Amino acid sequence: MTEITTAAAVPEQPYLLEVRNLNKRFGGLRAVDRCSFNVSRGTITGLIGPNGAGKTTVFNLITGFITPDSGQVLLDGRDVTRLRPDQIFAAGMCRTFQIPREHLSMSVLENLLLVPYQQHGEHWWTALLGGGKVRAEESRLLQKAREVMEYLNLDHVGNEYAGNLSGGQKKLLELGRTLMADPVLILLDEPAAGVNRTLLKSIVSNIRYLAEERGITFLLIEHDMNMVMSLCDPVIVLSEGRKLAEGRPEEVRTNKDVLEAYLGGQYAAAGS
């Protein structure tokens, strides 16, 4: 399997991600209410809950797309609460979206090459005076993009417009875009949504490999309980914008409050 370069080692902290007492109101609606949880380094942590529980809002608060009314977000011990999304991205936290945000009129390869932060060719003075440096960087990024495409089995569509990909391929491209940034933490927003079972197996396999073999930490929102219970440990349950429960999959699936409020007992019955 092709090697993929990931972020350099960083000083160890008790948790890679700390979410501390986040609050967010939209008018009279309290979308996130004193929400606190931690994500340990190297884990695949699931974030579940019904529609309206605040999961995507929490993602938006963590990644700087929305500013919290109060509370803190720490990445590897660093307070990133008030940073812009691009600054959080540069710090090593990347995310995907429920609906992939690829550049439709650009190829898969071009979508990947856009990602790396502050490329030398973005500055006119470097492009004018440092042509050799720009060419060397472009060559390195092109090789990396090809490795990512091969790893995700997208190399056969590398020159295809991203807008022509299937739903599952677009989700793989979203994952590939995060890998181009050398992340320490990837937030996945419903990676299974709209994906056929064959490509879903590929996505799950890639996530597991990147966590176990590359040390990338994942926090993912997902409604596919089979995927969550087989892939994630621990699992965090949100209710009305705050944490209801947290534990190993088998603990969450037998938690009375979780079963009654979110799983309706059906998943437990199917798995018993």
C-alpha cells in the first residue's frame, strides 16, 4: 500500500481535542447548551443523536465556522476557540461536510492540489523570483495527490470532473482533500450518507487504517448505527445540544436513556 505522509509528531497532551462548556443561541433557540466532551489521540470517536440534537452546530463551533457565545475549544492544548476556519485548518484540524463541497468544474486531481495551505505559487513575488522553489513544491504536491488518489482508489478518475463523480466517490474525494492537509484530527460529517454499501466499506476501511496505522484522530457524525457501533470507540450521544451519554459502543447501545430517546430499542433488539 502506498505510504501517505501525515503530520509531524506533536507534544503529547491528555486529549487531542477538548470541548469545554460550549454555548450557542440562534435568537431564542439554544442550539448548543453547556456542551463538553474530549477526544483522545488516535481514536475514532462517534458523535450521535437525533436530528436537531446540535451535532453539526457543534462541528461548526469546533472548526470556527460559527463563533460560540461562550466556552472553549482546545486542539492539542492550544485554545483555537476564536480562530478563523483557515487558521484552525492550518493547525491540523480538517473537516468534511454532509454535502460534499468539491469544485465541480475542476478535476479530482485539481481538487486535491488546491488544498495545501500557503503554497509558494500563491504569492506573485515567489512565483516571479523563486521559480525553482515553486516548481519543486508543485512536483512534490503532484506526487502526493497521486498517492492519495491511488490509496483511495480514485486514480482511475483523477482527470474526471469532480461534479461527475458518484456520491460515494465524492465522499472519498472529501477524505482525500483532508489528507492533502496532513491533519492530526479529521471531523467527518455523515460520511455514510448517500453512499452505496461497496463504497461505504472502502470508506470505513480507509478511516480505520488511517487511525490505526497513521495515527490520525477522527471525530465523526453519523446516523448509520451499524457503522458507528462497529467503527467508533468511544461513542458520544448528544441531546438538545449537550452530552447525554458517552462510552464504549456496547455501553451506549444498552444505555436506557439512549435507547429510549434515540434508538427506540430497535437497534438493541437487532443486536441482542
